[in-house]
Amino acid sequence: MRWGGVSMSDREGVLARVVDEVIDYVGAGLSVHLVGPRGSGRSELCSLVANRLEDEGRSVLQISGHRAWQNEPFAALTAAGIGSATPTGPRRTIGEMTTALSKQLGNGTVLVIDDADALDTYSVGALRNIHRQRRLLAVTSSRHQHPVAENTLMLGIAPSVQV
């Protein structure tokens, strides 16, 4: 069986090498941003990295961006189980969601965010705010875009490397 002109065993080897590289960067305290076109395996890599980190005893919080939810405040965080199941008012407040996210992110928790370029701006704001308070360690993925939009998470989390 072939994947994009590469045998499945070669593909598995490439994925394993990229996971090893990402884990090494995270171990050195660097966030990692995975970039690739549609169908390149970014989501699979995020899952493999999260599994490896958990196997190594690290706490992981997985979040996914969805283009259909980009206009819904805190959609990505709510989908990840952050905040109360029923908001106190018609919408969750910035303070409520930032506090809930901060509680979820214990010391040493690594964020793994697939499709980070599709996060809603409220979730990006909450994550960037917490990063300013205490440095977050994250593995994010997105499609390649030039220029990178100002309101994305990728410009807000540093130090980082791109793979």
C-alpha cells in the first residue's frame, strides 16, 4: 500500500522520526508548530505526539480548531471540556473561561492543538493571556499560510520552532 508515493512502512518511519524530533524539542522546553498541506498527516502527528507525551507521564490537554466554529466565542475551549457545562449567563465570560483554562493547565501540562489556525479568536485570546502569565508549552499544527494572521496562536506562543 502507498501513501502519496511513499510505502506505508516508509511513512511510519517518517512519522516516527518527526514525533521523536517534536518530543526532543518539547523536552528542551520549546513549543513546536507543525506545518503542512491538507492531508499531510498533521492531525495524526498531533495524536501520536500526545500519546507519546502521556506515555512518558506528561499531562496533555488536547484542543482542536474547527473553521465552522471560528465565529463562536470559546468554541475550541468548550469543545475540549473547559468551563462549566452550563454558562452562568447567555455567554461565557472571558474571566470565567480564562480561570477555567488556567485550572486545567497544571504545571508541566503540554497543550496539543490541532488546526490551531482555525481556533476562534476568544480561545486564542484566553490561551495567549495565560501564556503571558506563565509560559505555556504547546505543540500546534496548521496549514502553511503566508502571511500568518496577527490573531493566531502561533504568533503568541514563544519560544518555538516550526517543523
